[in-house]
Amino acid sequence: MNNELLEALNILEKEKDISKDTLLEAIENSLITACKNHFGKSDNIRVDMNSETCEFHVYAAKTVVEEVEDEVMEISLGNARMIDSKYNVGDIVNIEVKSKEFGRIATQNAKNVILQKIREEERKVLFDQYYGKEKDVVTGIVQRYVGKNISINLGKVDAVLSENEQVKGEVFQPTERIKLYILEVKSTSKGPKILVSRTHPELVKRLFESEVTEVKEGIVEIKSISREPGSRTKIAVWSNDPDVDPVGACVGMNGARVNAIVNELRGEKIDIINWSDNAAMLIENALSPAKVISVIADAEEKTAKVVVPDYQLSLAIGKEGQNARLAARLTGFKIDIKSETQAREAGDFMDYENDYEEYDEYEEGYADEYEEASGDGYAEDFETIEGETAAENFEESEEEYAAENFEVSEEETAAENLEEAKPESAADDFSEQEEFDE
């Protein structure tokens, strides 16, 4: 019998995840309860149980007296000395109680005590198990519709997906597996009551943590998230590593990572933007895919004025104001969006332009001062250097030119003299020849 009890305790420990010591304690309490039902009281009852072999003994401590008035609490001196001759009046004798002698009612009560303890421990184990998963994502199997609510099996316990936590338009079939966000775990007499959601923004965040390794490891942080379930979600991400692109990490190769999440959310669109500590830049990113001309943000009032091109106004606002609404939730700013024409008419955009005009005037003034401060001296130095260089070059060129001309003139003079000299010499020689002939 002890072997059968030990085997039963081992099976319960594995299946119900209830510790063996807790079950042994339940058996001890059940034996004490049985003694109380059998004898009417259990103040003097003690149970000894071996946790290794599951062998147990029940003892009733009785006081030795001359005359017995309470058979449950007392024992006569003669009976005591039959057990051991050393006992005297006033001593305590431990008398073993045979559990087989218990009546049917006592046995049934002991059984109920054990079962009750097992059920309590089972509920406690389930509560602790799912309480640790609170604010996390689990996979459940659709069981059935209970009115407008859906019963979801999470493995060892059922959860309730209420109508308010369902995405409009989503219809599930029995045995279908879906991802759920655990909102709350309550402990009840019938076991843990688990409330789950498909609309909570944290569902998207947890899905990214499960799909994107960088988010799970903390390299990429999801700074803010805004969601309209079933339609669109915007998340702002930031990277703690300058070598890691946060948007690219979340999108994945060919969009594999974000597409897996979109499929789980039944086609819900997801916009991933870069987070910035600069409020104006963050608002500009949040309004994507719309292009923005200017953003004037007031950090104290948490308001922002945004100017977009005329053809981008409808895109910036979105269908029924969805894009602007999600951007406002994402950034925490109240955003006023105007087209360029509307801003000019209202005068808001002119102020923005004037800021740039003042900046241009400042740049021009700065340039003038720079010219006055350094331009003249630099020009004088440049002229001096240029003049000296020019003079030197001029002198060199003049000398070269003079030399060339001198050479040319010498050659020309010699030629001329030669030509002049030849006729005269020839004439002289001819005249002398004539005189000689004569």
C-alpha cells in the first residue's frame, strides 16, 4: 500500500506540478481529521510519516491515571504497565491508532480533505504560473463563442476574450490559434480568471520583441506606440548602437519581420519611424508618409503648428483624421496641421519666412563686417604683392625684349651696311677696272 501511495504522489507531482511535501502534509491533516471524527477530538493526535517510503503511523498521547475518566486522553496505570512496566501515574504513553479502524464517515472526510488540498494547490500553481505571464503575449486556441465573448484555451486553463477587447471585423473559427495579450489574472474559488486582449497597444510591442532580436536584447528600444486596432499602428524606435538602424532592424530583410506581425494582426498596417529627442523632428517623422515644410513646437504647452504642401494636406491628416490622430498620440503633442496656402493666409507661414529673412540679413551684416575688418588690409597686401610681382615681371620682360630687339637691330644694321658696302665696293672696283683697260 505504501508503494501505491508513493507512486500516486509522484504522478500528482508531475501532472499537477504540486510538490510531494505539500501532498504529504495534506495526508497528515486528513488523518488528524479522521481521528477527530472517530474519537471526537484530536488534540493529542500525532502523525509520523516517512517522505521517502510514505510509511506513516498515527499516535494518541494518553496520560497515565489511576482511574480513567476520558478514554481518548487518559489510560489506566494497569494498561500502561502492560505496555511497559516502567510507566507511573502522570506519565505520557503514545498509543498507536490503526487507521483501518476508522469508520466510513471518518474515512470519507479524510479523503475530502486530501482532494480539497490538491484542488487548492492546483489553483494556486495555475495562478502563479499565469500571474507571471501577466502583461505578456501567449498563444491560445479558440474554443467557442459564449455570447459575444470568446473562450480561449491557454493550455491548462481557459481565458476570456471579451467583446471590448476584440478587434472589429475579426472572426475566429474553433481550434484556430491566435496571439493574445494577458491583461489581468484574478484568483477565484473556481481557479484563476484570465482576461486577454487583441486590441491593446502592448500586443504589438510584445510581438516585435518576439520577432526582432535587437528589440528583445535591448539594442533597439520602442519609445512610443499608438494604435487603432485593426486599422493602423505607429511605433517610434530608437537604437542604442550607432551601427544598428532601428527602422531597418524592425522591418527585416525584404520586410520579413514586420510582415509576420502584420499577418498575425490580420493585415493591420504598421508605420515604423525614428524617435528623436527634438520635438519638431519627432512630429515631422510621426506624420510620415506626408512631407512637412515646417514644424513649430511648444514643449511647455505640448502644442505644435505644422505646415505641409497643399497637395500633401489630405495625406498628412489621413482618412477621417487617422494619421494626424495617431501622430498626436505617438508624440504627446496637440498638432495643428495647415496647408501652405492656409498658413500664408493666416499669417503663420509668413512668420516662419520672416525668421529666415532675419537670418539672411544677419548673414549679410556679418559678411559686411568681415569685409570691413579684414577685406581692406587683405586687398592692400594683395595689391602690394601683385604690384611687386608685376613690376618684377615687367622688368624681366623689358630686358628680354630689349635684348631681342638689340640682337635684331644688330643683324639688320649689319645687313644694311653689307648691302650698302657691296654696291659701293663693286662700283669702285668697276671704275678701277675701266681705267686699267684704258
